[in-house]
Amino acid sequence: YSDDEVVAADHLASCIMTPIEMDVWASIKNIKDPEYPMWTLSQLRICYPTGVCVKDDTMMIEFTPTVEHCSLATLIGL
């Protein structure tokens, strides 16, 4: 995503996300990718607003590594 696309995605997500989901998204969207440190997880579409779900005392963060067998996925720490 470009920076403008990230802003647009944030705006759209704010219409469907709970306040705590928005806080979680704000915390993870700017994490730098370990393999491509000039890009964030949101810019690379590794994580996305609709992949954040908080229900009761459980939080789920869906993410898609850049390649299927990404050896650096554990470094992201989600």
C-alpha cells in the first residue's frame, strides 16, 4: 500500500472496528518487516485492519507473510 492507501484503509476500518481493535491496529500497522525494513507490515499487506479481531478476552491477529514459508515470520512476533 502507499501511504494514502494505508490512510484510506484506516478510515474504512474505523467504521467497522471496535475501539480496542483500532488500538491494536494502530500498534501493529507500523511494525517494520524484518526482511524489508524500509516497509511496514501494512504497506506490504502482511497485516490489515480486517485481520484484527478482539472478542471478550481473546485477540486474533491474522497476517499473511510475503512468502508461504517465510522463515522470518516468528520475528514479527504477532
